Amino acid sequence: MVFSVWYVIPSEPLVTASEKWKGVNWEGSRRPLRGGEFDALKATGANALSQTPFGWQSSKNDPHIGWDLDNDKRWWGESPQGIQVTLDSSAKYGMKNMLKPHLWVRGAWVGEIEMLSEQDWQTWFANYTAFIVAYAELAESLHIPMLCVGTELEKTSYREKEWRRIVSEVRKVYSGKITYAANFTEFEQVRFWDALDYVGIQAYFPLSKDHNPDLEELKSSWKDHLRSIEKVVRRYEKPVLFTEIGYCNTADAAIEPWVWPNERQEAEVSEDVQALCYEAFFETAWKKEWLAGVFFWKWSPENQGRQPDFTPQGKAAERVMTKFFSSL
């Protein structure tokens, strides 16, 4: 009798991240900090935050970008002084920072930015390079350890040559770690991950088709998303940061997590669904060795208890976040 022996060749191990950023996206305050704004955040076990100053674009097809760092009309928390004070204040609580400049486009989502001619493309990339290099210089001067060079610029990121040039220009003036925050619909198409230190994902993956899902459905939905991420991790051998993830406190939060609160005014408010979405993340993606960290959208030093809202502050989701952040 002949016996056949089958051997399964193990696949190459995935990347193991050397750290775990337990963070939130910090909302820049309208007025100077008065002290104590980080007490509640530190109590959750968080060790990081992302600061988000804005540049402005008048339309999705306009190649011009406004980003004057010294503009005194911007919120205090987005000014260079506000960024530095927030950095220094959070450092006293043992929190590290990522600087994550965004573009705000009048009447459109930033992922819709698209030029109508090659000349406009060249102008837009020249302006965007100046914008992000200015913030890279600020990040270097303040010794901020992480910089995100772009967020959800989905209709620009296929232009690999231009983005590699941006990364190169940033590295000339900035010595910290660099990522790009690709939308969850975009990250698999980005081809310049090898030039960065982390694969950054805006992880607003849909987790349900219905209102009021249960935990098992939410956890099951993560499986396909994680497989897609792991294909990218294997190809580029880079750890992953969830540069944003978040859920509103509404019964429909898991269907389209990216939908803004002002578009959910008729939705049923539900702290339970928001908390279950947090728990599903922590019981699945958070356990992956390749995940270097997460930033929850969002945390405000001036939380007014708005309904509905993304923030976990004072809600059941904050208790879930505290449970998992404090256990690591």
C-alpha cells in the first residue's frame, strides 16, 4: 500500500508592527486650551492623537489651494501656535502626535478633487506640494513623530509619479515617519506604499446592511475587509495604521459609517450600535500584528453632547475604547 503525504508550504509571515498607537483624531479647538482637556482622554488609555489643520479649495476642479499658516481667521487649534500647545500639553500625558493636514473643498468631498486639464494637474500638484511641505517643515520644527501627507485624495493618488515626488520633497525637510490616509475604497489601488513607512487607511468599511446589527454580524463583516488589507500588507511589507475609523451613535451607523451626522438627523439615536461597532473592531482588526495603531474619529476638547455625533465621549463606546486601550 502506498501512502501519499501532503505538505502545506506555509505562506510568508505578515509584518509585525513594533508599536500600537492608541489614538483619536483631535478636533482643533476654537480658543486656547485652558488646562485639563486631556484628563478624560488619558483615562481611556489613549497614548496618541492626530491633529488636523485644514487647507481650502474653492471647488473640486480648482487647482488653487489656500493654506496660509499665519492666517489669523483659522481656529486657534489649527494655527502653528495651537498645534504646538496641543502637542506640548498632550506630551505631558505621555501622548505622541501625528500631524494630518486635510483639504476642505467647498461643495464637494475631498475624494472628488480632479483636474480638467493636464496643465491644471501640474498646477494642483505644485500647490499641494507647497502646502504639505510647509506642514512637514512645521512638524520637523516641533519634533512631531508622524506626518500624514494626504487624506482621501482618491482621484489624485493614481498619479504615482507625482505622489512619489511629493514624498521625496517631504523627506528632504522631515525626518519622522510618513503615511498617506487612503480611503477604504482606495487603498488597494495605491502604488506608492513602498515609499512610505505605513499603509494608512480611512477604515470606514461598511459592516451591515441593516439597522441595529448584532456583534457577531459586525465581526463577521470584518473578515473580508481584513483579507483585502492583508494582501496589501503582504505585497508591500508595511505595517498598517487606521488613520481614521469611527461610527455615529445611530442605529444605522454600521451601514455607511462615513456618513456625516448632519445627514443622519432623522436616524434613531443608539449608543448601543456605536459601542458594538467599536467592540467588533477591537475583537477583530485590533488583534492583528500588522496593525500599528488606530485613530478614532473624533474627540473634541469642547464636546457639547451633540446628537447624533461621531465622538465616543461620554457614551458606551468610550467604555469599550477604555476597556481595550487600557488592557494593552
